Amino acid sequence: MTRPLCVGLAGLGTVGAGVLTMLRTNADIVTARAGRPVAVTAVSARDRARDRGVSLSGLRWYDDPVALAHDPEIDVIVEVMGGSEGPALALVRAALAAGKPVVTANKALLAVHGAELAAEAEASGAALAFEGAVAGGIPVIKALREGLAGNRISRVTGILNGTCNYILTDMREHGREFADVLTEAQRLGYAEADPSFDVDGIDAAHKLAILAALAFGRPVAFDAVHVEGIRGVSALDIAFAADLGYRIKLLGIAKQSEAGIDARVHPCMVPAAAPIGLVDGVFNAVVAEGDFVGRVMLQGRGAGAGPTASAVVADLVDVARGRTIPVWGAASGALSSAPSVPIEAHVGAYYLRLMVVDRPGVIADVTAALRDAGVSLESMLQRGRSPGEAVPVVLVTHETSEAAMRAALARIEGLDAVLERPAVIRIEGG
Ligand SMILES: NC(=O)c1ccc[n+]([C@@H]2O[C@H](COP(=O)([O-])OP(=O)(O)OC[C@H]3O[C@@H](n4cnc5c(N)ncnc54)[C@H](OP(=O)(O)O)[C@@H]3O)[C@@H](O)[C@H]2O)c1
């Protein structure tokens, strides 16, 4: 029988255990597709005694994951420990330096060190594969880098964080506030004990940085992604969005124009009927727009043991077959040097919700601030009347620049009839 592809697996958590299970359960088809068996032969994790729900018998154990890179019996490293620094970075560097292919699901590592690691992979000729790093089980890396390789991509839009999409969906369906839903999501295991990577948009920004690099063929640039999370989204704004025919989603958007590349993660209002507006719960979706293909949308499970193992195993099949593609789709010398466009240059429509004292002249002051900044209004909504009390007023603008909007907001926030910080949500076409 052909010698198996021997895998050194670093990390035996959700994803690592999922990879072991999938390779065992689907050994027959994986062998057929890889052209040889693919078998984990050595592993590393922190706690040797922990029951992981999968048998580790017969596998070599390393306390130090970096030692996997130096084991001559191991053909390929799977890094599923996580973290952009520390042992994950040390292991991937060591493996690539030794000319060993690496498969990882670690978006933080790729977003922060992807340029350096791609150069290392190119120098050593070893593959660096990361299908599991973005949108879990959805094969979006392959789709963008290989399936759409003949297209100029103008825009990639994604729901890239299942925890945020779950929270926003629950808030909409049950009229609940962010904090309540987050607490429940933590209890049910849909959100981490420290939820900040998810709810502050950082995880989605890591993934968007990777997608933008692939879509536009330029070195990954995490620092250039503008990031806002969902902590400021209220049940009231979700209800107003519905009245206006929109849903609020945390989107990652990367766009290429003549000015350069604009990459941002923030809550957006999208038309309720737009395909991406209908992606609910823990599901992820990615929409890519290419000059010849038009619009392509991929949707599926963006996390979890099974979906992420599905992506990692697909990468292992590529490694077994010897299919190596440059990390960002083109050799480093052929990558674009397009500049990044700052968020201040963004042009789009805005939703603005104010809490104002219900008294004559207030709306005139607000609209004067918008007019003086050059922002024109598409519509205004005020529900009910309550003289002397606080009432919400919703304004929707025509397309305007972020800089103009910020100038108008600075003045509006200074009005004594405006009682809280205005809620501002960018509107996207979907
Ligand atoms: N979970 C998902 O749905 C998902 C989806 C897509 C991508 N990812 C990515 O996949 C990676 C793994 O995620 P996960 O959810 O599987 O994480 P996890 O459940 O927390 O598992 C992490 C594993 O790494 C091991 N580990 C941590 N530090 C180590 C060290 N210094 N030396 C040796 N082993 C170490 C841990 O060992 P112990 O078990 O002994 O503590 C654990 O087995 C992350 O990069 C994550 O972003 C996850």
C-alpha cells in the first residue's frame, strides 16, 4: 500500500478533535481523493490527561508543538491551536523553514503575519493552506483564489462572524437587547467567555483582511481594516430598520476602486430582501463580484468542529496531491501595491437615530446641521408625539461622504435638545 501522508496535529480542541474524527470516519473517500491514506501520527496539546472524545492511542505526543516540525516522520503540520503569536507562530515558522507544508485554520495568525509567512512559504517551496481560517466550512478561499482566478474582483462582502449574526438575529426576532442575548449565547456556548474578539468585530476583520488580500492580489493588511463591532446596536434601531425595509448585519466589506482598497467591518443596514440580509443565526455568507462572472454568493456554517474539519481535510487532500498555490494567489513579486482608502473617504447613505426633546425648532436645528455639512435627507421618521419628553427621530440620508456626516454629527451632538449619542449605521445595497 502507498505510504500514508503523515500529519502532525497541533491542537486537540474543537477543530483538532474534529479533524481526527473526520479523517477516521471518511478515511475511504479521503484516501481515494488524496491518492493515499491521510493519517494523524503525532499530536500536541497542553493537557495530556484531558478526555477529548477521540482516541489518541498509538499517536506520538509532544508537549512542545514546535517539535512536530522537526519530527522526520511527519509530512505535514496542521496548526489548530490559535493565537497570532506564541506557539502557533513558532510552529508555522519552523515547519515552513524546514520545507514542511502547513495547514492552519488560524485567521489571526494569517491576518497579522500572513505577508511574512507567505514569503517564507515561497522561499521554501512548502504549501501554506488555510481554507478553515475564513468562514469555516464554506470553501471561500478556493472559490476566490482558484474558482474566480480569471476575474477582476471589484467587491467582496461577508457575514463572517457567526456569533454576531446569531446575536443580531435573536435581537431582531425577539426584540431583545444586546447584553441579554450575549449572556444567553455565552450560556449556550455560542459565544466565548471573553466575547470581545467576536462582538468588537476583530475576528471578522481578520477574515476580511484575508479575503481582501486574495480578492485583490495584494499582501494582507489587517491594520488597514476599519473595525466597529455590534455592542452599540440597540433593539430600537433593529425595529426602525425593519420599518424602513432593512436588516442590521455585521458585514465585512472590501472594495477596490481607482483610489485603492477600502476594507471595513461594521454594522450595516441591508435591504431585508437582499440575499445576504436573509442569512440568519450562526450562518456565514460571502458575496464576490467579478467582472466576468458577476455576483457569486456562498453560504454555510462558518464555525464548529465538523465544518472547520471539512476545510482542513480539503487542504490536506491538496497537500497529498502536491497541489501548491501561492498563498495570496500570485507570487509575492506579482502582488498589487494598491493603497488603502481610509474610512473618512467612504461615500454612502446613512441611518441616523436621535433621542431629542419633543419641542418646536429641534428638527429644524438638526436638519440645518446636516444641510450646512452638505448632507441631504431622503426621509425622516418620528413615531408619536410627547411634548417636552424624549422621542426618537430617525433620518435617512442620500449618499454622502463619511467626512460630511462626521461634521454634521459633531454639531448635532452639541445641540442641547439631543439627549444621547446619536446612533449611526451605514446603509449598504446588499
Ligand atoms: N472553533 C471553531 O469553530 C473554529 C472555526 C474556524 C477556525 N478556528 C480556528 O482554529 C483554531 C483552533 O480553534 P479551536 O476552537 O479548536 O480552539 P480550542 O478548542 O481552544 O483548542 C485549542 C487547542 O490548542 C491547544 N493548545 C493551546 N495552546 C497550546 C500550546 N502552547 N501547546 C500545545 N497545545 C496548545 C489546546 O490544548 P488543551 O486542549 O490541552 O488546552 C487545545 O487543544 C483557532 O485558530 C481558531 O481561530 C476555529
